[in-house]
Amino acid sequence: MAELDLEASVVVDAIDDALVVLNEAGDVLDCNEAFANLVAPDAGDDIGRLEAELESYPSLREQLEQRKEGIVSIEADDDIRYY
């Protein structure tokens, strides 16, 4: 799996909103803490685990793979959140 260079990764980490970077195949290359906490709070820096947890959110995964814009609902902490 390809990785972002250090400078790009620093920029991704500095953004407060949830952000994920994908390659052309739809694989996660990097994400910031806000996105990781949203999808897989216990994954830490483990991109593989984050990818696996992302499968629990099919509507989000579909939008990411198809590079669609739109609102995604995610159930978290017994509440539905919209992103």
C-alpha cells in the first residue's frame, strides 16, 4: 500500500474535520484523527484495522469508493450523526 509523504500527512493531521485520503483503487492511504475516531476509535494508526471497520459503514464506503459528495448518516453512541 502506498503512503503519503511526511509533509502531506502533516497537513492531513492538521485539519479538524474528518478527512480520509484514498488511492485510485479506493484504499485508505491516510486519515486524520477526526476520521479515525469516527470510524474506528480503537484503531489508532492501524490503517488496516480502519479499513476493516470502514466496512461497517456501507453508505460511507460507497460514497468514498465512488467519490460522491453528499450526506452520510452514521450511528454512533446510540445517536445518528450526519456528515
